[in-house]
Amino acid sequence: IASAGIKHGEGSHSEAVLFPESITTEQQSLVLVKRLLAISVSCITYMRGLFPESSYGTRYLDDLCLKILREDKSCLGSFETKTRLC
């Protein structure tokens, strides 16, 4: 399975890729599904405005900007949601 890489945003120069180029083991498949679920929940909560803007980080998938929920201890709801997803 080939997939595009997501890179960290917010001015970061690191080239950390969230999606590997190929999935060969069951463990890698599980990690990929967890990441896809986290991205999906993050996008839904961001679009519905459930948590403050500060609870999200920015990542890019090619030219697509994604808001990813992060562990924001100042917002208990986002902290618990992120903790349960990972």
C-alpha cells in the first residue's frame, strides 16, 4: 500500500512522515488505522468548533492543510479525546 506522507507544519523544518510508504506487517497496519482515526476525529472536531484553536496543530498532506488535535492540558476535553485516541 502506497500513501502520501504528512509533514509537520507550523514552520517546522522536520520532515517527519506520519504515513509510511508501504505497510508490510499487521503492527504497521494497526498504527496506520489508529492514525487515520485520529486524523478523522480531529477534522470533525475542528470543523464543528468543539475545541479552541489552540488545541490543534497544523500538518500538511501535499497541499492540504490538516488541523490535528493535540494534548492541550488547558482544554480538558481535547486532552481526554487525544489521550483516548492514541
